[in-house]
Amino acid sequence: MWNRRKHLLLSSLSLLRHISSTSHLPRLHPLKPSPLLSPSNSFLPPVDSQLRNNLLLELPLRGFPRNLSSSNSCSFCWNCGVVGPTSGVFLACGSCGAVQPVDASVDYFQIFGMKKIYEIEEGDLEGIYKDWQKKLHPDLVHSKSEKEKGFAAEQSARVIDAYRTLKNPLSRALYLLKLEQIHVDEEKTVSDPDLLMEMMEMREAVEEAKDTQSLNEIQSKVKKKLDSWSKSFKEAFNKQDFGSAVNCTQRMKYYERALEEITKKL
């Protein structure tokens, strides 16, 4: 048995040597990549793998990319495929009127077509807000698909939040700091004895006020204080003195709460 196995093994080895030495058989070489597929080809710039994966994830069933970035104007309408505007945000399609999905990369100032500055015109803010609500309000799309109704509800809520945030001086200041990646602890107590004493005296004056005229006088004084710190914030923010800007918002918070207490009693 062993001799037979040995004979078969030697025969197999002899056959393999014969095949490898045969000249008429073609030699196999590894395949070379096509020049058209080479990353160094001048017609095809190198593509970052992460970017490629992100783009693939952005392709919807209809073949059009979703809102890649409204600020970059690379959006396509999910409903009709029309390219978004060359400037501004893409909340609703100008061609078919379809409400678009929320693009989280768009900030509140972009929604209202405003520069990211503290001093804004409230009249312009309100006018643009009303125009957006005419296009985005859920009641106006009651006959649309459930998909578009959902987009309208989200967009309308976001525009409302943007309007309320930018309209109020304190919340606008805090939002600007947020865009600069600066977090402000709104619950932090200011350790300024003069400010704390002023707040105590103001509360006593409000409690002791007998008529509307007295309350209006106190309210006027508090508004002047709030306006003064608001101007200080604008100056600090423009200089990118964020430490002073945060300090201003903490004081603005106290005066705004004081105005709320006065309004409740009026």
C-alpha cells in the first residue's frame, strides 16, 4: 500500500514539472489597472472616500440629491427636481411650491437673509417672517401629501423659533454666541453686589407701586438699563471680546426678568 501511494505521488510531481516547463503555455501576469480608473488620471480628480460615502447616502430614490446645503445652493426639489435658488435658502420650491425638508446647516440669520450681526431691523424681520409663513404654514398645505405636511410643520416651527430668537435682544445675543461655539450658562448667578442690590430695590419698588404711572416709570428705567447693556454687548461682540459679551448677556438677563415682573403687574 505504501509503495503504491509513493508511486502516485512521484507521478504527480513529475507531471507538474512537465507542465511548468512547457513553452507553449501562456504566462499569466497580474492585471494592470486601466488608466481611466487610475486616481492619477488628469480627467478624474481624487475623491475622498468619506465624501464619496456621504454623497452616496444623500441619493434619494428619485435620483436627485436631497438638501446638501441650502447655503451652497446645491439643492434639488424633492418633488419636481428643479435646482434650488442660486442664493438664499431653499425652504420652498419656487417652481412647484413644494415645501422642502429642514436643512439643519442653515442658521436663523440665513432664513431671514440677514448678516450675522447683533443690530438688525425688526421691521424687516417681521416682514420676511410673514412671507415665509404664507408659504410654510401647515394650514396652507392641508391638501398635500403627508410627506409635505410633515415638512411644512417642521419648517414652519423652525421659522417661528428663528423669528422669536432674533426678535428678542437677549436671545439674539445668546444665539450669536452659540454660533461662535460659546456656551452661556443662563442659570449662573452674577456675583456683582451692586447689581444684586439694584434688583432688590427694583422689586421692592414694583411691589409698593400703587398705580400704573409708577410702574411705567420703573419700567422706563429698567428698559434704559437693558438698552445700555445691549449696546455694550454689540461693541464687545464686534471686537470679538467674547468674555465681555458673555458678561453683558448675564446682566441683560436680570433686567429682562425685571421687565417681565413689571409687565405681570401692569
